[in-house]
Amino acid sequence: MADTCGDLPDECWELVFSRLDHYQHLEPLSVVCKQFLWISSRLQFKLTVVNPTIPLLHKLFVRFQCLKEIDLSEFRGNLEDVLHQIARSSVQIECLNLANQKQFPVKGLKELGSKMKKLKILICSKCILCDSDLQVIATSLPSLEELDISRSGDDDDDDGGGDGDSMLDSNSIGEFTDSGSSFGSFVHEGIEIRKWSSLSGFVTDEGIEVLASKLVKLRKINLLGNSFITDRSLISLSSICVFLSELKVSCCFITQNGIDFVISNSANLVSLSVIGLDFTSPISSLPPHNTPNLFTSARALSDIGLWNVVVSDCFLLKIVEAGLPLKKLTLSYCKKFTIYGIRSILAACCQSLEYLCLRRVDFLTDQCMDDLSPFLQNLTSVDLDSCPSLTNSTFFNLTKTCPKLAEIRMVETSLGKAGFSDNFKKNLQIRSLRLDLNTILKDESLRKYGLVCPNLELLELNHCSKISEEGISKILKSCLKVRELSVIGCRGLSNLGMNADFSKLEVLRASRSGIDDCGLETIGKWCSGLLNLDLEGCLKVTNKGVKEVVGKCRRLRVINLRYCNNVSVEIVAWMVFASPSLRKIIPPGGFVLTKNQRMLFLRHGCLVCNG
């Protein structure tokens, strides 16, 4: 092979390699020959840095010259030193992820800003920031276009609400104001608010105003969870940042006046996400002809996301009246609107709408969805989580009437309830089903889903307690392209089934499930392409099953055995030396690495965490 690599120019090989589904597939190609090593290195655009990576960081920067993004969200060490190394390297990154850091690296960011002139995206979600940190960001990185300083980051499934428990609300504010801290107060909208600028760890209007004044190219900003900012911040951003196209904000002291100002003064606004606001104030509840429609000023607005918001039909009708070309609409845990408002906005946007999220809409029934289905024909993704009255009828209705639909989320509904006829229509576009927490979902329903969605690639059935290996086997026999399967918390599932072709399966999340040694033997036999296996808390798994799956899944890169109490720690060394493909092992409890052991395993290319 190495002798014939040169028959094609590098540009052709680069086109071939770039069509691989995941960057992990580049690693085996990189060892074929020097030409492939060079090409694969050029196609590595993202580097995730963890603590054991530090001694090799310089060599990685030399090898991967085309890096565009560095992720430090999992790094727990001297962040200043890492940023110093990045600044001294020859790479020119465009995105830096500093999420989840307890201490903001002021010196490192200043040095980085002086060298990285192409840095446009900075992620500092779930970091402890204050106004002085924002001043450092604004001064050091004046070319920033996207900034995430949310205290509660968006979750994996795109819920802009993030982790509700981590967001600062009025209750947490009360705890601070009762603590006896000695600083001044001011009055906003008739509410006395402590002046927090002297208290570290919080972002206030002063910090946002500094950002707005210096980041003139800012297009996207995420402020979720920053509960001590007011309308002043929104006025500054909308007035100064003329390119502002995306805003995410939690409303604790922010009022409808602030949101109205953003809508009417941000001509380039494309996406607006709001958490926790009442849009049914006396002014906004008047008939549309009695109040100016501010949405007419936001002609580019195509993505509206509302979480935990009180929103009336009148508000939705204003969006309809403005004729906005909505592509995405989210109404999650919202109140007061009715089916009339939903029907009106869907009818008006049916030609442009691609994503619809109606979470926890209690009045939504199968009949309602049937009435709305004529307006959903251009949807590519739908999220109906926590709508308790929706059953199999809605699922099959969506697959039949939405020919472009690629993703369905129906978590915590009544899937499995109500019958279904054999007169169904296959939907070849659907790639993803997320059906967690459907406690009455049974094997027969799964079999039908598989027949309807034969091109499925991702299937999530977490905490669906009634499914068994029979249902999993049947749906996977119909859906031969499934690459990712999640059955977390399915205690009744001990096996994936026998005599089925699972060769395309790459990720299996089976933590706290009933998977046992027999199930692992089946996985080892039929899942030859498995890359990632999560068995955390699987109490029926022993050394025998682990050896079976590690020995036969020759491409396995990551395995999680945390809280597998019947697996001994001695298995760790065996796995490292028996499987050259393994890159990360999370061992069972009680395994504590010595420094020499860690370095030995790293020399074999495997990161072993503490149990």
C-alpha cells in the first residue's frame, strides 16, 4: 500500500479522507505511510487537551499545524501554562473552549490575545467570571465574534435552558441579600437590588457594557444564568454591536422592555433565546392593532426560543403579523398560549419552519398533532418531550406526513400506548430517535418503529423499563445503519439479541442496565466496529465479560467500567496490553494509579483514569 500511495496527488487523498465520518478514523490511516501521516495531520482541526496531554503538547502543535479549535473544558491543571504554550506555538486557532474552569486565566489570555489574531470564538460557560474578567476578554480579544459566558450551558440536546438547578434565580438572590454583605443597593423597576460589582464571581451591567464598547464585531453572545444583569446590558449590546445576530439571555432583572429594545434595534438579529419572562404584561396583552408590532423591525429573525415563559396567543399572532421567516421555534415549559396560537404560527411559517420544539405542552394530544400535521411538511427535526398525552398515533403520523423529517424527540410521553395499523409508510429520511423515559414502551412498538425508519443511525431508549433484548434485536435487524445506541438504565435488558448484524454500531451506552457477561459476549461477536462502550454501574458484568468484549472488538477506543463492582482492578493492565486500539479506560472503583503506572500506560497510547 505504501508503495502505491504516491499514484494519487495529496489533494485527491485529502478529499477522500475528508469524507470520513469521524476524525478518529484518521488515526489508522496515519500509520500507513508518511504521506498519509502528513495528510491526516492537516485534517485534524480540533484538539482536546486533558492533563496527561501536557508533556506532549509542544509535539502536537508541531504535528497539527492546521488546528482551528482547542478544547480545554476537561483540563484540570495550570491553565496559565497551557495558554502560554498555545501562544508560543505556530498554530492560529479560531475557537478556544475554557468551559468549566474554576479560575479565569487572566495572564494567559492576555498573552494569547497578543498572538492569536484569528481567534473569533471564546467559550467560558460555567466559569466563575466577574466584570474585571470581561474587561480582560474585551481588551485582549477585540476581534471576537462569538462569546459564551453562560453560567448554565446549553445541554447536549439543544435545550437552551441548560441545567435549571444551576441557574441563579430569585431564590438564590434572596440567599445572597440575606447574608449581611456590606455593599450598596439600587432600585430597578421598583425592586431593590444589591449592587454586586464589588462581589467577585458575578457579571453585572458594567461588565457587559465594557464588552459591548470594545467588541464591535460581536455577532453571538450567550448570557444564560447571569442573573444580575438588567435591561442596561441589552440596550448596550443592541445599540453598539451592530452585527449582533444571536442573543441568549435569562430574565431575572431583565424585563420585557429590554427584550423589546433588542427586537426593535437589532436589524441583524437572527436568533433570540429567552428564559423566564412574562410576555403578557398589560401593554402586550392589548389587541395587535392597539400596540406597535416590534417584530416588524427584526426582519432577519428566524429562530425564536422561549423557555419557562408566559406567552399569550396575542404574542404569537404578532410574530405571524410580522411575516417573519421562522426556521426554528421553541416553546419549552411555556404557559398561557393555546392550540389556536400554535396553529396560527405554524400555518404562517409552514414553508420555512425546519425545527419545532413544543416541550411540556399539556394540552397537546394526538388529535391536536393530527390537526397541525398539514403545516409540518418541511420539518427536519421535532421535539415533543414531556407531552404526556402523545402516543404511538402521533409518532406514526409524523413519520407519514413529514417527508423531510430526520430527527424525532419524544422523551417522557405515552409512546407504546394506543394501537397502530400495518398500513404504515416508510420514512427513509429519519436518522435519529430519542425516546427516553417512555415507561410503557414495549418490544412490539420498537419493531414497528424499525420498519418505519430503516435508515436510523441514532437510537436512545434510556430508562425505558419495558423493553427487552427481543425488541432491541428486532429494531436493529430492520435498521442496519444504527451507529449509536443508548439504553442507559434499562434494567430488564441483558443482551442486544442474537444473530443480528450490529457491525455498524460504534457507540453503546449501557450504563446501569442489565447487561451481563453473556450480553458482552454477544457484543464482542456481533459489534466488530464498536469504538465506545459505557458499562458504568452494570453490576452483572465480571472480568470474563470484559475480556470477551475487549478481546474481540479490535477497534474499541473507550471503555467505562466505573461502579462495575464485580470487575477486579487487575483487569486494567490486561486491557491496556491486550488491546492496542484502546485510548481511554475508566476503571472500576478502588483503582488508583501510581505516576509510573500512568506513564507506562500512556506510552502504550492509553489514558487510564482513577477509579
